[in-house]
Amino acid sequence: MIDNLENNSTQQTVDAVNVLKTAILQSQARAAKAVNQEQLALYYGVGRYISANTRNKNWGTGMIKAISQRLRNEIPGLRGFGETNLKNMRIFYEAWNNIESNSSVVTDELHILPIVDAGETTQLPVSDVDTIRQLQLTNLSNFPIVPFLSISFTHHITILTKAKEWDERLFYIQYACDRKLNADELEATIKKDLYHHQGEIPNNFLSTIPDYKQAYRAIQMFKDEYMLDFINVEELGMRDEDIDEKVIEQGIVHNIKNFIMTFGKGFTFNGSQVHYDKLGHDHWIDLLFYNRDLRRLVVFELKKGKFKTAYLGQLSSYLRILNDDDRREGEEPPIGIILCKSADKAYVEYVMQDFRQPMGVATYKTADEMDAKLLEVLPSKEQLEKLLGD
């Protein structure tokens, strides 16, 4: 009886702690969002003030630097207001000032910055003091306001300096928020030009994945071409004519973290050359992953040459075996991606219509494949070898 009472008491404690822990963490998350939004509002207002006084030439050369130095002298320990960051605040304001529903320049009234969070809207007072004013986004119904206010100022500046198109910037704001990327990961994503390649992979996802949201997520997850710039086939001791799938696979396995980051977060590596015995027949899957966002096993099949229709049949059999023998409760059916050197998108989509498993076809380049124009001005391989020998 005493043991039962103690067990009940222990379980009640665990339950109570879980409830309180959830409440505390949620509260901390909301507080962090509020701090970030207030900082963005401050930087936006400072950017407006600097823009107004520099673009109309009220301030002379060196004024921003002088302001930065004096601010730090008068507020010991102040961070984030160096000369470069003040100029970044101007960039931030000038990039987004056209989304304000009222473009008046300054006001000394107390304004309200809306905090939008998953179905609820609260109000955070923001002191304007001549320069700070909230972003008024009501004129743009498709503007990603929640992600915009959720990512840091560093993320914003990375996007504004690395991405030039309006829609491209909105895409990376949403992507950085959804994937919870840090600034370095975001910069690497932009460098790989995800925006111009996302959603272009030849696939049959919409016809084979019943949940359209899942299908759309899968389409957005995979690009039509990947630069596996961490793989150099010559460093692996192979000439072009000797390169096969195992060489590329070896490079990927040795750099698996880079490979996963190429595709984005949410992937867990299950293994290479994963063996399945089905009715006495051996099957070897090149690369097998699990994706947490899709809740699916993901097969990557590597091919050294151009796309062939036979690859779809091989991939289809792998997906069938995985679905029957390795799919766990709560998981969705597996998905397959063929990585090959080249593919005719229209043809791939045509021949893929009759396959019932979700699959796509993407192409890749490796580090040894340099731009043709660059190759024209470089010495030949033989000349380089002779120079190195001399």
C-alpha cells in the first residue's frame, strides 16, 4: 500500500513537472519572440532615421561612424550599434519601407507593434521617440508576417545582402523560419540557390501522395540539381572514364553531414548499400535516409550517366520492399530520388506517370566539373602536370 502511494505521488510529481515545464518553455519562447520583434522594430526605426538624414545629405561623410562611437561611449556595454550594423539598419528599412500602409516618416507618438503567434494576436507597446514606428503590413495579405518577425536581424541582413529578388527574399524568410536555420546555414542555403531550384524536380508526388500538403512539402524539399561540391572524383583517384556510382557514393558517405545539409534539415542517415533479401533475391539500396518532416524513409539511388527508364523500375521495387518490410507504424510510404548526371525533365515526367510509388529524378555536379568558360582560360591538365613536375 505504501509503495503504491509513493508510486502515485511520484507519477503526480512527474505529471505536474511536465505541465509546468511545458508552460515555462512556451512562455520563454513567447518572450524571446517579443524581444526579437521589439529589436526589429527598433532597428527598422533607426534605419529610417539614418536613411532620412543620409539620403537627403543632412549628414556629412563619417557621421554614421561618429554616431556609433559616441553611442558606445555614452552607453557602456552597448552592442549591435557599430558603424556596419547602423548601415545594415538602413538597408533593412530601405528594403521593406514600401510595405508600410502609411509612409509618413517619423512620429513621436506611442505605437503598437503586433505580435502574431499561431492563431493569436497580442499587442506590445513600442516607444517611437521620433524615429521608431511599427511595420504596418495590412496591405500585403501574402506577406509572411510571422516568419518575418520571428527570424533575427542577422538572418534578415543575410537575406537582404545575398538575395536580390522580392519573392526570393520572402522565400528565404519563410524557409529560415520553418527550418530554424542559423545564419551560417541560411547563407549556405542561399549560396546553393535553393529558391531558383526548389519545386522544379521532375516527380509524381502530387499523384502518389494523397495528402496534398505532404506532396507540396516533398516537392519543395528536393531541387532539380545539386552541387555536391564536397566531392572531387580526381582526389578519389579516378579518371572520368573510370567514375562509377560507388565513387560518388564513397564521397557522399565520407561527407554525409554535408550531403544532408545539401537537402536540408530533418534527414537521418540510415546507411549505404543497405541490404534487403526479398524472396531469395538480393537488393542493395545505395543511400537510405529517414526524413522527420515527411515521416518517410527516403531512398537515394546514384547513377553515373544520364537518366534511363530502367532506373524507375529498380527504384520502384526498392520502395515496394521498404513499404512491405521496413515501414513502421505511424510512418508514411517511402519516397525515392534518383540522382544522375543528366535528365530530360519533360521525358522523365512523361514516363513516370504510370508509377504508383512517390519518386523524383534530380541531377548532380561534383567539384571537378568546373565552368566551361573558366576551363578555356586555364592550362590543360597535361600543362599543369608538366608545370608541377618542373
